[in-house]
Amino acid sequence: MVAEGVVKRYRSTTVLDHVDLRAGQGITGLLGPNGAGKTTLLRTIATVLRPDEGRIRAFGLDPGDAAQRREIRRRLGYQPQEPGFFQSFTVLAFLDYVAILKELSGREERRREVRRVIDLVDLGAVANRKIRKLSGGMRRRVALAQALLGGPQLLILDEPTAGLDPEQRLRFREVVSQVAAEQTVILSTHQTDDVAAVCDRVVVLHEGRARFEGTPVELGDLAAGRVWLADRPDASARLSWRMGTGRHRLLGDPPAGAELVSPTIEDGYLLLVGHAANLAEEPV
Amino acid sequence: MTWHVDTTQLDRYESDALPPSGMASVEMHVTSCESCRGQVAGRADDAARARVKQALDERLDTPPAGRTERLLRLVGLGEADARIVGATLSLNWSWIAACILSLAFVVLAATVGSRGAGLAAFLVAAPLVPLVGVAVAYGPRVDPTFEIATAATLPGARIVMLRTIAVTAPAIPAIAALSVFLPAGPLAFAWLLPALGLAAASLALGTLMDLPKAAAGLSTLWLLGAGMDLADAPRTSAEGFVRGFAAFHPSGQLLFASLGAVSLLLVALRRAEFEIAR
């Protein structure tokens, strides 16, 4: 999947400002704060929205052409940020309905495929339960399951781990890692530990622009030599917070008496797009 | 355990030759006796067992069809189309019922009150029912699965048309049935061509803008037109009053029929626009 110079505007607001993104086999994470444009970018890649400028190609096909767009959708799975359901449907009925939308028209084919994804995301115990009676985490799993119908070669997941407990997130990572062995997965998240755990590459979006593209390790390395632990907060630090151990983690110039530590992905991300970057008004 | 199933009993069980009590006795026993269970398993016809399992899996994994879906299948709609239409009706049936009920009250008012005003009110209100039906048929605000459906391969135009038909098909005959109670002869059905023309026009506009906006815009124009024409309409007779609105003239009826045909042609030509969100 290739996106080049993608621009999307809503009235007078430019939500995506000449964004480039390339994603091949494996998992590409899209990281960024609220309002960065992640959802808009994913909706554009998923062919739900048409970009105002720029070029998108998936499998060498152009979503601007109706026939090619259909072919892309045949190989695509998409989990929206806020997936909607017919509340009176059971999990089984909903997945069967989406399978119909994906034109898995043979009844036996549909039944096998629905059963496959139910087993894959471990929804067997609630398959006949109405969706309105499921917890938020379970509904997220139903949303993931519908995206996996048809064995898509390009899987687009918008905030797939929002609302999941740690065990569910671990299960999600297992499923996505399994799928990404042979497919392309693009997922957006606020959680830097999801990026660290499963992503081969990460793109950081901020205010509609791509600020970083590289590996998670490279993102963390942006903060190399700038992360410290101290017993007390330091006013000169660009960003600091108290940790559970009682010590303070500081980002920025070396405070007196502080101990230099290895940076995490979160440190690199915060330095890149957090409040510190705005305050400093200088490139990272 | 002192009693076990012997070979003769197993032979008779396998060939269904035991009396019901005997069959039940063997089945109860094997659920708790591993060795007898092993004997029964050893005789099982793998192919038959696979067929039974497949049939069970199909039964368990096939979501039961609702009443509406079963009815639609009976009248010849395919399974996939019946499921889409059924989902639409499950969202909108209460709205449809409320609109029909409202029109019923208008008919009641027309029969007991001022004939001209009542008839005009019915004829002006009736086309709005399918028009608003188009507005609630499909779109991000009315369909919770809109984004999922848009990213899927089933053509958006097909979903829109199926859903529009799902909403208008019950509404139009119901309104026609109400028209029978109006003491106005064929004039009581003068709403039909404007209803179809406006519904088709809102679909055509839906290739340029959101369907609810298209329907709202056309509803406003329709009501404004009705208001302006009827304000100056003669009140000498009910028919004369109603025909004060150009839409209920023969020429107006022809215009709406043409509008419907041209709109449907535009929808066919621009159907790809239903496959992208705005």
C-alpha cells in the first residue's frame, strides 16, 4: 500500500496535509494524538473516503477507479474506530450479515468463514448472544472478527485495542501477529506499548502531517541521551512526571544529579509531538 | 459397574432394532462407561458421523432468519437481499408505522372536517412519507454499519436501492389504502406520481450530497410550492382547491413522472457515487 501526498480537507480545516505512507507485509503502526488525522488517513486508505489531493495505490490498483476500488475492497478488511452494530443481532447474525456485504455469497462458504473468524478471535462462547448484551471489549472483538472475514490481504484497524483489558490486548496481539505473517496490517493506536509489541514500522502523525517514519527502536532513539531519572522534579525539564517508584522521569536537558536512562518508544513519541515539543518550539 | 453392553445388543443398537427403552438404556450406559463407549465408537461409520456433524454445525452456525426475512424469502427475494432489507426494516419499522398512523388521522380529519383542506393536507403530506423514507434508508447517521458496508464489495447503489425499496414498498400501498377512504375519486391518488418522482429525485441528488440533505431540501421545496399555490387556490370546491397546486394538475403529474424517470437514469449513471462516504 502506497499513499503519496494525501490531502484531505473538511471545509476550511486541512486534516491531512501531504501525508506519505508506505506499508508492506507486516504491521505498520500509526501513532498520534487525538485530532492528528489518523482516522481520516485510515478511512482514505480503506477507500471509504476520497482524498482531495494525492495518490493512493493498493496492490497496484487505484481506488479512484470504480472497478479497481471494488477489487481493492475484495482484498481489504477494515475495522472502523467506532464500529456500529445492529444491536438486536447476535454475533453470528452480524458476522453473517457482513459476510453478505463482502459478497461471500455461498451459504456454506459464508458459514465456514464466519466460524473461522469466530474461533480466531475466541468468540465461540458468545456467538449466539445479542451484541447489545456484550461488554465493550467483546464488541471490539466482534469488530475485529468482521474485518478478518474473507482473509483480507490488507487489514486496516482503527484503534483496535481501545477498551480492551490487558489479557484481551495480548490475545489481539497474537491474532494480528498471526495475520501479519503473510498480510499487510496498518493499525492506529494511542498505546505506544502496542507499537513496541507488534509493529515492524511506525508512522507518527501530528496535526495532519507525518512527523516520523521508521522502526519503533528508531522512534525511541529520538530521545537518546535526553531521558533521566531523578528523586525530585526539575523545572527546567521539558516534560516530567512522577513514576510509581516515587522517582521522577524527566525529558530534556540533563538536570543536576539525575541518572541517564535508556529511552522508550513513549519517550521518543512524547518528545516528538507532546507538550514539550510545543513549548520548546525547536526541532527534535 | 456390573452390566455392560454385549455384542448382540450392540448389533441391534447399530441396526436400530432395539425397542425405544433398549436404545435409551444403551445410550445412557455408554455416556458413563468408557469401555462400552469405545466399542460403540469403533463401529461408527465415519462418513455418517461427518455428515451428522456437518448438519449440526450448519444448523448451529446459521443465524435464524427473522419473521420479515422469512416473509421476504417467501415472496422470492434472495437470501442476501432479504437479509439487507430485513435489517433496514428492523431499524425503520417504527418510523414507517408512525408516518402511516399520522396520515390516517389526516384522512379522518378530511372525512369529518373541511373536505378541501383535508384532501389537500393529505395529498401534500403523503409524498413526504417515502421521501423521508429515502432519507433514513442509508447513511452514516442512520446505518450503524455504514463504514463497514462502504468498505465492503457489495455495491453501495444496490444497498441504497434495496433499502429505499424496503422502506417505500410498505409505505406506498398503506397510503394507497388510506386514499380509498377519501371521498375524492381518482384525485385521492394524485400524490402517487409526486411521491415516486420526489423519491427518485432525492436518490439522484444523493449522488451529489448526503441523502438526508437531499430529501430535506426537496421536502422543503415541495411544501413551499404547495403553500404558495394553495394560498391563492379557489375554494369553490374541494377539487378546485386541490388542483390549485400545480403538482396535482395533469401537466404537473406528467412532470413528476418525467422527473422520476430522469432521476432514475441519473442514479444509474452516477451509481458509483454511493460507494464513497462524504
